[in-house]
Amino acid sequence: MKKLITLAIALIMMGGSMKAQETIQLPQPNMKMLKMKLGDALKQRRSVRDYQKGKEISQEQLSTILWAAVGINDAKSGRLTTPTAVNMQDIKVYVCDAKGVWLFNAKNNDLTKVTDTDLRPSMTARQNFVMDAPLTLLLVSDQSARDRQNERYGAMDAGYVSQDIYLACAAMGLKTVARAMMNQEAVKKILKLKKGAMPMLNHPIAYGKQK
């Protein structure tokens, strides 16, 4: 009996340890990466579909883009970098790459593993350039906690986040494009999204091809 109890405790501890390994603590956003003047960022914003293969995005770059997208810009009030309808703060950002999918937590500035499945093939919609980017950000309007969902509000909020991703990428010399094309049912199934969580847009993030 003692051995069984000891084994059970060991398994619980191992499970907790494994769970902890599924969280990635991101470095702090680097504001120096976003020092480009707004006017210049707006001039340089482009929808780009030709990417360099094999050139990775650093965790510092990713952290900075995620902060621009849905980060907290006032720790005291919890206000975000982007507005949302009726202050729903509904947009969740998933980071998708070849190793799986992680959910961004703005409060802790970390990523929690959701699945080991590469979700990107479900977002290509026969546009294979998506697979050339080292990662893709998926924007989901999660209104599952609300009694009534409003898809129009969700689309509007995703648009705000999308523009911030564009501008951050422009400031950092990275390339992206906003895409609504994806296999929504496959995305929902793989991520086990609750009813009321609606995939809206996805953004491949990469370096552009050298001319």
C-alpha cells in the first residue's frame, strides 16, 4: 500500500513538472524595436506573401509583437494596447509553428502549450506560402463566457489587433499579411475551442525574401 501511495505521489509530481515545462516565459518586450515613427511605420506597412525560409523569429521579437497586439500598456488598470467593443478584451492570440500551438497570456507575458499539432496546414487554404513563415499568429474572438455572442464585435476587435501586428512588423523589419482564409472547423477541433470562440484572422510572421 505504501509503495502505491509513493508511486501515486511521484506521478502527480511528475505531471506537475511536465505541465510546468509546457509554459514558456517570454523576455520583456523591447520598446527599442518599436522606435520607428508612426508615419514611417504607416508608409512601410505592406501585405507581403514572399518569405525567407529557415530564418527564425527570436523570442524577444515575438514578445514585442505580442505586446503590440494584445499587451497590457497600463499595469494598474489592465488596459490593453488595442481597444475592444464594450471592453470585452475578447481577442486571444495563439502562436502556431511546426512544434505546435501556444496561447499568449498578456498578464504573465508567457505562452502556454495548447497542442503539439502543427496547426498551420489548417490555415493555408492552398496558399502554401504560409508554411514558409516560421510562425503564424491566430486571432480568436473568445466570447464563450458571454450569454450572447456578437460576431461583428469580434471581427472589429480582431481588426484592431491585426493593424497593431502590421505596424509592429513594419517597425521591426518583418513581413506579414492578414488572412481570414482557414479551415475553421479543423482549427476549432484541434484547439478544442469552446462554443462562442471564433477564429477570425491569422498572420504569418517572417523575414521577407532578399531582393
